[in-house]
Amino acid sequence: MPGPGDRGKAKEKPKNAGMALKRLLKYLMKYGWVVLAMLACAFASNIGNLLGPKFAGMAIDEASKGAGAVEMDMVIRYGISMLIAYVSGNILSFIVNIGMMRVGRKGARNMRRNVFNKLIERPAGDFDRRTLGGGEVLECRAGENSKKLLCSQVKVGARVLQICSGIRPHYTAEDMVGKKVLVLTNLKPRKMAGLESQGMLLAAETPDGKVVLMAPEDADVPAGAAGS
């Protein structure tokens, strides 16, 4: 949900939406069989949702026949068929939602891991020292409009930057206070859940999916070193 400061501003668009889409599909294709299975389930779910009303109509038509002409066996059969169609359709729809959500999460996790691996493969000298700084978290609070966001006040040199990070599932606000962190400081300020973020905390992801913040010693940058 955009914050008050976002209203009236032009939204940034991807520089190469086609390339971004191709890369996203590349990550999703690693789960090709799962995606195909989910598509099959979605198709079957739609069939069930279409057959449900049909069987309901047939049951009503049979029950509406004149006295002595109603075949209760057929009414019951159509009713059971309707129930099976509706229940199976909803179950398959639920399976599709859960399956695609998990594929999306795994795909996003692999994307983050690959980006991080490419970053750590580069020599530290490739990063402009004016943009990379060691900092200390002075204050931290949870974002009100996001379940994942923590908003930290980070002292970097003589400056205090407000930095928002989606690390709430892995850290509490209390955990963050006093923590030494590695900061990218020359990023353009942007809104995150209505809060302005003036930098980025560098983090790594472990094989089990846990996010760990990088400390200044991980890049040979002293804590408190100015980012610019």
C-alpha cells in the first residue's frame, strides 16, 4: 500500500521487463513438473466448478416433475454428483494456491541466493568504499503496515540513517539494537510500506533459508566507518 508521500509520484518501471520476465521463468522452470501439475489441478478444479451447477440443475429438474414421476434415486445421484464436483473443485483450487505459493517462495529464495553468490564472488575492491559502510543500530521498530519490515536508525560515521529491511521474520526489533551491520549508503531514498529507507543492510541467506545480517568484519570495514 503506497504511503502518503507516494501519491502523485510516477512509479518506477523495470528497465527491461522482457529480460526480467525471462529470468523469472528460468527460475520457475526448475519446478516445471510441479507447475504442470498445478496447471492440471487448476483445469480439473474449473471443470468441477462448472459441473457442480449442472448437476444441481439436473437434480432440481428431476425433483420438479409431477407427483409420481419423480425418481428419488436420480435426485440423490445428481445431488451426490453435485457435492463431489463442488468439494473436489475447491480442494484442487486449494492445492493449486498452496503449491504455487511454495514454488514462488522457492523461486524467490533461489534468486536471492544466486544474486548474493555473484556478489560475494567479486573482489571487495569492486565496491566503492564511499558507498559501503559499517554501522551500528541505535534504535529499531517494527513497521506498522508490513509484517516483514523492521525500521532501524543506523549510525554510519557522523550520520544516522533510517533503513527499512524485510528481516522481521528472522530478527526482532530488540535483537537489532546495538548490532553492528554492513550498510550500502548511496542508494536513492525510497518508500517501503509508507516509511522512507535511506540505505540497505547487507545480509546472507543460509542453506536452510535463514537470513543473517553481515557484519563490518565480513568485508573488512570498521564499524562506524563513514559510508561517504
